[in-house]
Amino acid sequence: MLLNIVAITNLNLVPVVAAGGLGTASLWVVALLFFFVPQAIAVTEFSARYPEEGGIYLWSKKQFGDFHGFLSGWCYWINNVCYIPTLLFYLVGISVYVGGARTLRLGDQPWFVFVFAVGSLWLMIALNLRGLGTGKWVHNLGGAGAWIVATTFILVGGWALLSHGSAEAITWKQFFVGRSDWKSLSAFGTICFGLVGLELASVMGDEIRNPKQDVPRAVVVAGVASGALYLASTVILLMTIPHQEVGVIQGVLQAISRMAGGVHQSWMTPVLALILASSIAGTASAWLVGSARIPFVAGLDRYLPAAFGKMHERWQTPYVALAVQGILSTAMVALSFSRAGVKEAYLTLLNVAVIIQLVPFLYLYAGLAKMAWRFAAGGAGGFYKSRWLLLSAGISGFLSTAAAMTLALIPSRDIQNVFLYEFKTLLGCFLLIGSAAAIFRWRTRSARITVAARGGGSANPTAQGKPLDPFSEE
């Protein structure tokens, strides 16, 4: 449950969404109904049918075959190469508030940001190499931190609003996105991205003692709690600071500092900064360890080099997959120090991660609809009895995901160079997704040639009327 909460409740995304104005509150409601609820249904159903390790990668493979399973798992993993660096930069930006005015200037020092971010990354990897028995405490502290900061944020915000009123006049019409606010629609992609995470625990299905009982319970509790915290935090932030002034990286602390000062409790700012930093560290750790299971399982399936499937002799963790994830994320941190401004670089990395992260969810919802259409609901260990519930959830989730991916390409108000933003976003998506197809084709072709060279038949993918698995021991 705490792993789901820390994976879903990412307060670093709240300022990015809030920058679109109060109209984004209606987008939260739409996303919760048509993306998040179907996700809960899909995760519960697939976890019951396929409790093995692999999660969304395994589910896509079962429904659509090897290539689509690999592409789904690849996107689920590779998006974190972009997303984890955004979390690390956010972690640095929050941490410098802990020391007050004396340490704030360090947030502008490239050497400090690089050393702090990379050091935090490899500390998380070291903890998670020892297995969930050790790494889960980072996730649990992060989950508790997210609750503490979000709850305090909402309570102090309510106190400040009762004492001093809203930062600007509020009308009910402002809670809906109007036709003139089309740029606010770009937040829908970030909102859906912020609501993924219910499937993360299922990636480590073999390490959950009782998945058929624990996963549905964790999904319900974490889903309700995370949705409520997201919506309330966005509204409180926008009633504290006009959306034009919201900083996409430090917006939450902006609001906390202003609210705490308004009620004469300025001591709260560094304390909550420390707790929020632990929450962000927990979020980064959860996605790091969860997504590393994807190349681990793909390594076992031999679509990636076999080394990805190696387990540590003592701690039984996928140490090669974790190390590769760390190396790639370190490279992204280094590359992010580019000529682009910090804000635009952050948003570009985030939106590339949004689009790539949502690709597996197209497979998740399409697979749910396919399963509901072809097989009797409740069979083969299924959780739900209503076939039409699964079908409607699959269709709703698929359409919401497709809309979110498209709207993510709309530049927000914080983007100054629209052409450069669109170019870097599309190029990043093309390279990261296209590399999956190239790797799969290369590995499959190499395996078939090897089978033929060993006398296992021709390189033709069929033999004696049966499909040939080029990766099987036989």
C-alpha cells in the first residue's frame, strides 16, 4: 500500500499541473474517473490472473505476443531514464530549503546539483541492491513523507485561507477549462502520468506474499488516498499563489513558505522541506527498483543480453539491471546541463517521460478489453465477475491514455521556444521508442541465425508448422 502511495503521490507534479490554472481541477476529476479507476480495475484483474513477476510487461506479452510485451516493458523502464533525473533535480531544489537562506544559493551551483543528485541516486541503488527488506524502508519513509507534507500543506493552507482569504478572487467557472485555455489541456498528460503507479507492486509479483488478497486491498486504499491528496493539493496551491507565479519546480515550497509566514509559523518551511525531500527520495527509489525488474525479466526472456537476468548471489536482486538503470540516469543528469533553461529542460524531460510512460498503458487497457471480449470474466483466476465492467474499463482507459499522450505535446505557458520544445520532445520519443524495435529485431534475428547454425533448422520462423521460439533452450 505504501509503495503504491509513494509511487502515485508525486507532489513534484502538482506545481506543473497547477501552472495551468484552477481549470486543471476539472481535468483531475476526468482523469480520476476515466483513467485511474480503469487502471485500478485492470491492475486488480491482471494481478489475479498472472501473479508472476513482470507486471505490465508480462500482461502485454500474454495478450499481444513477444514484440508488444517487449515494447511495453521497454517503455515502462526507459521512461525512468528521463523521469528519475527530474526527481533528482527536484530533490536538490527542495533540499536546499532545509538550511534556510544559507543553503538556498547552492541550488544554483552546477557542481553541487550534480554531486548531490548523482550521490542520492547511487545511495538508493545501494540500498535496493540489498532487496526489498532494506529498500522498502526508503519507500515507506517516502510514502509517510508524502502523506505528512500533503496533509500539512492542506491543513495549513486551509488555516491561511480562513485567516487571509484567497490570493485572488475565485469563481466556480474557473474550475473548468474554457475554450480559450487550450494550453491548460497540456496538463492532462501530466495528470495521467501522475496517476500511474498502481501496477508497480505487481512488477515484483513473486516478492508479494499473498498477491490475490494484498494487491486489490492496496489498490483501493492507495487509489482513494492519492486521488484526494492530488486534487486537494492542487486547489490549495492555486488559492494561495496565482497560477502565473507558480514555479514548476519549487511551487509547493513557495506556497508552504507563504502560508507559514501568513500564520506566523515560518519554522515549518525547513521542516517540511526535509520531509518532502525524503518523500521525493522514496518516489525515485520506488520507480528505480520497480522499473529495474522489467529489464531483469526481459533479460531472462533473452530479448536483452542475458546479464540483465543475473541475480546477486547474496541478496537475490537484479543487480545488473539496477546498475544499468543507474548509469543511464547518471548520463541523463549530466546531459541535462545544457544551454536550455532549467525550467524548459525540466519540462522537456518530464513530457518525454509522460508520453513514453503511457505507451504501456495503451497495452494495459487494450489487453483488458481484449481479454473481456474473448474470455469469460472471472475465469482463469480472474477477480471481477462482470465482463462488461472489464470491457468498459478497457475502452475508457485506452481513449483517456491516447488523449493524454496527444495533449502532452501542447506546449504549456512556461515554454518559450515552442519549435525547440516540440523538436526535442518528438526526437526523444522517437529515439527511445525506436531503439526498442531495433533491439528486438536484432536480438531475434541473431537468435534465429544461431539456431540455424546449430542445426536447429532453417532461419525460417516456423518449423514443422509450429512457431519457433528462437530464445528457447530446446
